[in-house]
Amino acid sequence: MTGDHDELVVVLDFGAQYAQLIARRIRECRVYSEIVPCDRSAADILALRPAGIVLSGGPASVYAEGSPRCDPALWHAGIPMLGICYGMQLMAKELGGEVAPTQIREYGRTELRVESDADLLRGLGDSITAWMSHGDAVLRPPAGFHVAARTSQTAVGAATAVGAPTIAAIADPARRLFGVQFHPEVVHTPRGMDIFRNFLYQQCGCHGRWTPASIIEESCRAIREQAGESRVLCGLSGGVDSSVLAALGYRAIGDRLVCVFVDHGLLRAGEGEQVRETFTRHFPVDLHYVEAQERFLTALAGVTDPEQKRIIIGREFIAVFEEEARKHGDIRLLAQGTLYPDVIESGTGSAAVIKSHHNVGGLPEKMGMKLVEPLRNLFKDEVRAVGHELGLPDEIVWRQPFPGPGLAVRILGEITRERLETSRQVDKIIIDEITRAGLYRKLFQAFGVLAPIRSVGVMGDQRTYGETAIVRAVAGDDAMTADWADLPHEVLAAIANRIVNEVAGITRVVYDITSKPPATIEWE
């Protein structure tokens, strides 16, 4: 966690589904934010000199034994605080209010009546629409707090007295402590960003200095400080993350940056050639191409577990980079395009391991190189904005994400040369049809998954028995949340028809209509 930002808002994570989304919304207001485990000491948090603290929601009940708490010293630290859902309930209970279960869970879109617009709800009018998701409620706010909003009378059963409105927002302006029972971070609360702006600008005194230009300046300074006079090896994949990393590195230390592209044999059709051609057109430094297909495929032979795949790929990547570092003068620094979602999903103090990203949880315990990761605290949309600011072309900035482990995490089960070729053909057809329909820029990702699920088909009056291709397309701004894309039926039909006709061994095509959460974007 870093504390060198002049405007930092800490998000205390109580196990919320939307903690990452809260952090993103704050950053969209041009204020830097970081997610911190809720049990972090007040001394550690205050050492960061935060302008404000946001308490996330969470699945627990504040009165349940063992439910998460924060350091009580934070309540009296004089720092503006905003509690969301569980965060508001915790604030109320810890400061002397009353919290209890409701008779009926309140979930979904709800109309609120604003009773005080003097602070957090300033400028929002007499009523707002908000998204609720709770089974507990604040029945009595603590001393010094007033009720800022309640649910309308239509929210029958939302409190202990059937038909009574639920307390939806509370405020103690003197201590700059605020709470909302609803979720301002989700799009279903249309004025949610106005609530965040009121908190950040009016209560925390922020000015919105977190901009692409400031990110570039800070990142280059960090690279120069870490590198000193040394050379830095940069792992380049051709995606927006590593391309932005390379551009930042070159701006920071010039030709002391050595870029290496590793062809691990898990790339899409023609990708190696495309990356080299694009890179040489837009970057003034040399790109060193490493042919490592045999190495990776040998290491992955017979492996079916996705976590093992990621760990093996991470290990082999580092081994290749260390070998290349020795070739170029014993370089001891490795720059890689790690993003905030990679860190979060690989497991943090308050977040479970979702999957060990090859460049985080998949790294070997002992490494001969130190990591340089200037993008580590950025979300994908922030990286794209930095890429635009750096002047990178749209073909790089808007390239859809492709995982570092490549097709290894899009081929369920064992990886073989035959299945790799099948996967490449499926992926190419999907991208061709998505592009032809003018949807490429509108989707966050679109790709195919090869599943070892065999089913009977019939082709040319003959029985077939082949594998299943899964089409996955999602819309969103980053890798933390995403909705499945409602592709036009004619596009899905074109994809399915081409796959079963052009790709040998595929007898069935299905479409994945699961959002993230509860699923992840990639299957493995």
C-alpha cells in the first residue's frame, strides 16, 4: 500500500462484493483510492494521511459473534468517514445506535425520501432512487446523528414495524461521519456518483488531482527511483498493459529499457507476428523475441488443474526472463504490467484467492530479479486513459485483454498441440465475426473456450462425437465486474455456423450468459 498520494481515500473492506467497485467510483471522481483490510490498525491507516475513509458493505451481521470490525480509534481520528450498508450499520452500532434484523429483506431498486440535504445528499432533490441489499437495518442512530433519508412508505416490511420506512442515510456533520444503507457505487443508484462527489469534495476537501497526466508523472518518477542507473528488463506481450508499461519505462529511463517478448506457444493465431510488427512501428527501442514454445508445452504436458497451469506458466516466464537478463548484462530489475485486479484476485489480506495470476500468485518464491510494477495499483480503464495520454495508437489502447497464460486458461483440461490449434481457429472466428459486426470496441472481451465435453452430432449423414466450443463475450470497463453481452442473434448464428463448419472436432457451440460476479471472465 502506498501513502505518497496527496489525496488518498482508503476503502476498508469488510468482505464486500463491491469493494473494488467503490474504489473505482472514487477514482472516477479523480481521487486516488486503495482497498485495505478492515482489521488494519488505525496507526497504519493514519500513517497514510488519508483524506477520508469509506467502510464497505459485507455479508455479516454486526451483532453476530466474530463479525468484522475496524480499529475503534478510527471513529475518533477526526477523518471524514462514509459507511456503506454494513459499514453504516457498524458505524451506528459502535457509536451507540441500534441495529437489528428486518422482518423482510430489502433487495433491489428502492425510492428514498430525502429528509436532510445539507451535506452528503446536497443537491439531490426530495427523493432519489437507490439500490438496496440488506437484511439488517439501523433502528436508532447514535447520539449526534440525524436521519438524512428514509425509504418511502412503499417499502413495506423493511423495518421491525411492518410498513414503516427504513433509515436509509444518517449523518453527523460535526464529526463528518456519514452512512448510507444503500449502494451508491452501483449503476442502479443513478445519483451515486453525486453522493461520492459530495463526500470527497465537500467533506474530505479533495480537489480531483488523480488524472492520467499525474499518473504518468508519478509512475515515471517511481521507475527512475527504483532503477537508479541500472537497466530494466520489460516483459512485453503486446497488450495495452505491457505496452503502456513499455512506453512509461522508455519515457522514464530511455534506452536502458530492454523489452522482451516471449512466445510461449499459447498465443492466438498470428499474434507473435502482429505484436512484433505493431511494436516496431510505434516504439523506438529494440524488441527481443524469445522462442519458448517447446519449453512451456513440455512443462504443461498432462496438467489439467487451472491453478497448476498458472503457477507453471508464471515460473517458466520468470526463468526465461532471468536467462534473458543474463544475456543483456546481468539485469536485476524486471518490469511487468501487473494491474490492481491481478493483485486482488490473487488474494490479499481481506480478499480470498480467486485465481493465482501468473504474474502475482504464480510467481516462484525465490527470484533473482526485483519487480518493477508501476501499474500495480491501476484498473484497466485507468491504464487505457494513460495509454491515450502517452499517445499510443487505438489499436494498442483498445486491444481486448488477453491473459498472460494465453490459451492455457481457455482450454479446459489438458493442453495439446491439437487442442491449441482448435482453440486458435475458434478464437479467430469469434473475433472475425465480432469485428465484422462492429462490436469489437463495444465489448471488454470476446473469446472462445474449448471444453472437453463431448456430445453427439450429425454431419453429412454421419454420426460425429466431438468437443464443445463455448463463446464468451462480456461488456464492462475493467476486469473486476462485467455483464455478459447480449450479442445479436445473427452474430451468434454466424459464429456457431462457422465454428462447426470450419473447425474439425467441434460438434456443439454454446454461449456463456454468466456475469462477473458470480463467475470470472476467464474460465480458468
